[in-house]
Amino acid sequence: MTVGPILEVSHLSKSFGAIKAVDDISFTVQRGEILGIAGPNGSGKSTLFNAITRIPFSATSGEVIFDGQPIHRLANNEIAKRGVARTFQRESVFPNLSAIDNVLLTVEQTERALTFQQKLTLAEQTLEIVGFPATLMNWPAGQLPVFLRKLVMIAGAVALDPKVLLLDEPASSLTLEEIERMRLVIVQVQQLGTTVLLVEHVLTLLMAVSDRLMVLDQGQVIATGAPNDVVNDPAVIEAYLGAAA
């Protein structure tokens, strides 16, 4: 049995000219946990995800160790094949393709030795895992409401069978009822044995699902630990909660 953290980020930085969007960030993620990542707009949350996955760019410096092996010099598609998948703030789906065809495209990228029917079944099962309605699987993704487009995007990432899934603001633009449904989706993904990194502005969702919470401000980690402890940290109140207010 493999021991130790599944993801280790060490002194990761990303600069755009003189601006350090991610500034010497280090942290570890344990197997099977949900690490919530919070912070005000511009604090470096999405840039951190970009640098870890090398989509669409790599870090300026630092290391990323996944499952004991360095991945920070690999191509982004190789990182995904190794078991690190991600979603994006906006629903990145092919609008003219059906929901199931969107997921099927991802399944076909896994290079598994499956027949077409087996791939189709896997796509259907993945959509079912995230709670996507079976009656809408053949609808064009572009005609679906925001919440369902998000589910298609998450299903596509889950179809890669990742060990680590990075979710970038899955609750943005959702209603309170949809946020609760998204909470259930995230818990379901964790129950598959997947480690989750969750960037989110909806603090109630972060508090509900996170085993640990990490807060960024101006590209740096300003607090990390148990969610209740972190949200009461004076630096967090000033940088994150104060900015939100």
C-alpha cells in the first residue's frame, strides 16, 4: 500500500512579468481528502491550478510531486493520464455535441482497450455518478442550463478515472438548491476514492465538504488547517471575508 501524501507542491511560483500570481507556495494533500482553497479574487487560486496541471501554462519555478513522482515537467496530457484531472471556472463543453458525446470524447482519450459500446456505457455511468438526468443525456450541451453543463464538465473529468481532481469554482452562478446538489456531487466523487482540491468562493460549500482549508492572498498561503480554525484567523478575516463583504 502506498503511503504518504498523494500530492506535494513545493515552492511553486508563477510570474507574469514583474507580477507574481503564485508566490512560493508549498503544501501537501493527503490521499482521499478534500482540500478547500479560498481567497479573494486575484489571490492566485486558478493560477495555482493552471501551474499544477500545466493547463494552459506551466509554473515559473517549483516542483509538483504526484504519487511520489515529479510531474511538473510533463506535458499536460501526460499529467492527466497519470491521474490528475481538472475542471474550469467556465463550463468548458462542446455546445453542439450531446452531453453523452462530450463525456465520450474524454473516454476515448483514455486509451483504454474498450469496444465502442463499452466506452458508451462508461460515459453513461459517469454521467449517472454525478447525478446527470438520464433523459437529457442526448441533449446538445449548449442548450443545457448552467448547472447541468457543469455536471457534464465534471463527468468528463471523472471519466479519466483520476486519483486527484481539481475543481475550479463548481458552484459559481448556481442557486442555493443547486449548490446543495453540487455538494452531493463532490461528496460522491470523494467516495469513489478520489482526492479533491476545491477552489471556491461559496464559503458554505467549502465549510461543508473540506477536510482542510487553505486560504491564499496575493499569491501566498496565509492560513491552512481545520476549516473552523482557518475562517477565524484574523488574516483570513481581513483578506478574504473582509474583501467579500
